[in-house]
Amino acid sequence: MNRLSVLTAAMLMCTTSWAQQALWGGASVISPEIHDNNTVTFRLKAPKAVRVQVTGDFLPSIPIETPRGIWEGPGIADLKENKDGIWEFTTTTPLAPELYGYSFIVDGLKIMDPSNVYMIRDVATVTNVFIIGGERADLYKVNDVPHGTVRRMWYNSPTLNMERRITVYTPAGYETSGKSYPVFYLLHGAGGDEEAWINLGRTSQILDNLIAQGKAEPMIVVMTNGNAWQEAAPGESSKGFTTPSMRPTEAENAIEGGFELAFPDVIKFVEKNFRTKKGRTNRAIAGLSMGSFHSANISRYYPDMFGYVGLFSGAASKNEKSNCPVYTDFEGKLKVQFEKKPLLYYIACGKTDFVYQGVSDYRKLLDDNGYKYEYYESDGGHIWRNWRIYLTEFAPKLFK
């Protein structure tokens, strides 16, 4: 056998070995398989397993009692094993258009689907994902439209005395247009970080599609890390991989109101490094849950900073015990903010969200004082499915 033949044979052996490993690992199994009628089949090759289940938000939710109230947990369904050691489950009804997350549970151990490379991290949990297209969910897809750019950047925060990371979306054509753009600051919830909105929230896809359809103005979107004790998302900071918790002990030593007090550091960096339109009419701020709390506090504490404010699944409340200037004189600061007439003050919440009562109480305070706002109510609770909806509703209202 000549040298070329030997090399070819070796390559074939390597290829065969890889193929065998992939077959065992699940690469030959199609999962999830989305059928024409939008039912979905999940499969896992596990010939030695005793029980295989799938859990995900495509199944009817399970109420979970927590110290903060009732949460909607993902449902669970059993797979059935066929003669080839492949376990299967097919949804009994078609799924509505949406981005869904799921995982397998094999004999009590939660694992990823080895046949699906699409994964998303939410706080400290990683799940596989898939999209059922149509209606609003088409905004979550990468479609054949002009695409913006997503940057992970570092800025200096003198207020917090550290370098911190932000994620910045610039609209299609930003690099060559020479134009200046308004800026939308989009904040995550508790346990999240600067990766949350761009991954779970599908921000770049939503903005690409809304702008391409002429439904939203071209804008810069800045996604911050709202945890004042963190440099960046876990694994992305100078701490490396040594801090696996999403809520490290440093949180106990964080400056009260530190994120809100340090927010001008973010704006200073953005307006120095990007072509931005200045002034409150060209700035918006919104956030989900904890980010809603931050958005309300920042916009109230700096009443000349933002013309557009969005509170998704959350609201501000009085804190009589705090001496932090961000939280003192709550109603007085709120009065000043509304005297300056926000261009849009937007509140959105799910009907079964555990913060629903708090949001209702806050709305009553606004109503009692004659403060104008828009309200959007959806089904469901404290879930990303709602927060993506709120982003698609809020963004088209900005900078008109």
C-alpha cells in the first residue's frame, strides 16, 4: 500500500470512529422534530435507562411555591422506549408559535438533548431550545433582513471602582451610515447578567426584524450587568471559573443603590464611544423584574435623563428604612419625574405573575396622582415568554 493509500485508510478509520461515537451520542437521532401541524417529537437514545422524561415550558406549567410567591415551573412528561432503545414523546396538541426551552431527565438526572446543539443559559440553568414559527415568534428568528452588530465591551465604572462588561446592539448599517442614533438601555432581572436579554430575550433578532419591517426606529440597545458586585457574567470576569454561583457572597457587600448611582458611568461610556443622539427624548430605559425596579429608580432619581420608561413585571416601591438617596423621598421624586412629562411611561405584567399585586398597587398610586402611563396585560406569569412580548410591544413606541 502506498503512502497516499495508508493516509486515506487512516482518515476513513477516524471518520468511522467519529460516526460511531456520534451515533451513540445521539447525533443520528432527530430531536426535536417539528411536524407540519406543529406537534413536536422528542427522542433520546438511552437503551440502559429505566425512565426517561422531558421537562419544558411547552408543557402545562406546574405551580411551585417559593418564599416570593407561586412560580410557574416547567411541566414534565414521560417518554416511551421503542425496540431500538430510543425513547420518544410527541406532544398531543400543536404548539403555539413561541421560543421554547426543554431538558431530559434520565433516571432522575437532568441532561441536555445530545441531538440539539441549540442551548440557552437562564441564571444557573442551561436548557435546549427550539422555535415554533409564525405570528409574533417570527420576530425571534434570524430572518433574511439586514442584521445589526452585537458587541461585548468593557467600560470603567469609577462609582463602583471596577471594570464592567456590557452588551451593545447597533442596528444594521451603523458602521457605515455616519448617522447618530437614540439609545435604549435594557436591564435584566435578578440572577441575570449582561447576557440575559441578548440570549433569552432574543433582542438582536427582535430589533433586526422590527426595524426591517419599519415598525421600530433604528436604535442602539445597551444591555448592562445590574449586579453591582459583578464585573461581568460568571466565567467572563477576572474571577474566571471559580465563582459558579449566580449570586456570589460579594452581593452582601454591594453598595446599597450602587447600580442606580453608577448608571451615569454607563451613559458616559456609551455616548463617548458611539454616535448617539443626546437628551432625554433620545434615551429610553426598561427592564424586567429587578430590572424594572432599577428602571423605575433610575428614571425617578435622574428625571432629566430618560424620556421613555418601561417596567416589565415589576414596579418601584417605598423603602422607609433606607438612607440611600435613590430610595428616599419616593413620592417627591416621582412627582418631579411626572412634572417633567415622560414621553412614555409603560407598565406590563402577566395576569398570574407573583408581582401582579405589587404592580396593581403601584398603578393605583400613579392613578391617584393623575400620572399618565400605558398598561399592557398578558396571560401567564414571571416568564421570558412574557418579557419577549413586552419588548416587541415597547420598542416600536420609542423615539417616534
